[in-house]
Amino acid sequence: MELSFSREEVEFRAEVKAFLQTHVPVKAAKRVSLGLPVKREDVVEWQKILYNKGWGAAAWPIEFGGTGWTATQQFIFEEECALANTPLQPAFGLKMVAPVIMAFGTTSQKAYYLPKIISGEDWWCQGYSEPGSGSDLASLKTQAQRVGQNYVVNGQKTWTTLAQYANMIFCLVRTNLDARKQEGISFLLIDMKSPGVSVRPITMLDGEHEINEVWFDNVKVPVENLVGEENKGWTYAKYLLAHERTNIAQVGKSKRELKSLITIASQHDGAGRRLIEDSRFRDQIAKLEIELNALEITNLRVISDYNKGGIGPKASLLKIKGAEIQQQLTELKMQVLGPYSAAHIREGLEIDWKKPDGLVGYPEYGPALSGAYFNYRKTTIYGGSNEIQRNIISKMMLDL
């Protein structure tokens, strides 16, 4: 594979960099650089900035308001955004439900939902996992019964990321109780303001509210909110999961975090020690960098396949290594922080926090690190656990 960029691609990178230097909101960039929780308004503001530029959806085709960029241009754009500490764009809308609507939705669904996704008007969340249906997603129990021109939905979803911000949720629901479990599932688009929808927060170890339970109590959903055919939702779910797993790779973000790791490991701690001088620690950084380079190449190949008409099981490779690399980065940062790694200062997660004089040697990024370490334990589980991804690879790529 050719690893160098063409002259046009180098010029494109320069254009992206120049735009980012003058348009990234300062407060949002500081939150991202310190690993602090990004606010809803940060994400919406950044999406609107990109939308006004015509860059609101890097991977969308031009016919739906996207850029029409090549796979390499998309990769360059996302890498430069990560290095510029921009907030992540709202992936549940842009990178998950939108491709499903484009591929399987009706003309009216495309005309209604896609413009509101790319403009930042709608915030979507994902209604897949349930208390008893995570890795075995096909065993889900949330039901939708057809009553006239509506489906009546009852059940519960869990681990629903940022549902407290969302006004829309795409849901897998069971519409046939007698069929084989994969064959009785449908894909519904549900307004979160519908009577009977309730969101209950799940507080994480660091005290943050990122995930939720979502309950449906006789929620009426218009029949026209069904995507594709009734009882064919498993097909659409798998299509969406391939996009989710590609997104989990987060190559640009990991490259930014690797640079940050090397920077902080090169700084003296309170005792005058620099961990970068430890040869065994440098070996770990080198190994991680090699794996990240391999992930980058694989990511470019997968994006290229998508532009040719599909993603396929290669997305599982991205999910496995992307998740593992993100975990390893937080682990190495915890090593750098040493005895301070156990400290979690909740008020330090606010952008205007001032470090007390008594915390000599405690770095500016410290308050968010232990929370990030624990939070990143989930990356090898969500989007389909890494064990399941290895099964997919063995069956669909290695024919084992």
C-alpha cells in the first residue's frame, strides 16, 4: 500500500489545518486537551460550524449534503480534527443511523431526518443493549405491537450513551415473538419526547453521567418510522454495527493521546524523575506506536472498501485493536502519574478549576485521568465484545 500522500492530499491537509486554526472553539478545545467532559453545547456548536463550512458529514455522499471526499481525505480530516482538540461529532446520528437511513430508509425518511442530523438540529442515541441482551443482542425483549397506524413499544434499554441529550433514538424492537430470534426484530425511529419515554441516569465511578436507562411504557410510534421491512431489523442492525465498529477505532484521537503521553512522560515529576528515560517504558511506547501505525493503515483500507460499497468483517479488526490501544494509552498515562493516579478530584473536571497549592506535582490533566482509565475499560465490550469480534473474523475472514 502506498503510504505517502499525493500533492493534492497534502494541499487538502493544509486547507483543513488552516480552517481548524481559526474556527475551533477555545473552551471546547481546552476541555478536550485536558480530557474533561465535553458539554452538549460544545458538540452542537462544532457541528454547526462544520455544517456551515460544508464539512458537516465527511463520509456522506454529496447527494445527502456530504462532502463526497475520498477515503484518504476523510481520514486526513478526522486526524487533523483530533490533533486540533475538536469535540467529536455526534456519531450516533452521523455515522450510525444516517447510513442505515440512506441504505434502507424511504424517500421521505431521508428527506426528513438526514438534513436535521447533518445540521446538528437532531441528537440521536442508540437503543440496542438491554439488561439481559448485550453481547447476545438478538435476545432483546423490548416489544413493539402493531395497533392501527402505530407501533406500541414497551420495554427497557440500558447503557444508552448521552440519552439525556437526545431528542431521537433508533431502536431494535421485537415485532414477532414466534419467529427465530434474529428474524423477529424491527428497526424503529422514536421521538424521545413521546409520552411514555423516560430516561434514568446511571452514575459512573467518576461521578459523571454519560450513560442511562431508557424505558418505554406504551409508547406510540407511527408506522412510517419503521426503517425498511418489519422483522428485517437484524439485517439493518448488523449494517449499523459495522459502521459503529469502524468509528470505535479512533485512530486520530489515539495519535493525539500518544503525543500527549510522550509529552507528559518527558516532564519531571515532583521528585525530578522523567519516566521517558526508563528504557522499558520507552519499549512500551514504541510497541504501542507500531500497533497504532498498523491500525491506521487498516483503517484506510476499511474506509476505502466502504466507498466501494461495503465495510464487511474488517471492521472487527478495527474494533479490536482500536479498543485495546485506547485502553493501553490510559494505562501508560496512569503509570506516568504514579501516586497521583489514584486521586480523583471531581471539581477538577470543570474548566475553570484552580489547583490547590498543596498539590505539588499534580498535573493539569490529572483530575480526568483516573475516570478516563475506568471508563475505557468498556471499549473492549461495547459495539460487540472483542471476543465476539474474533469469532466474526475467524468465521468470515479466516473460514475457520
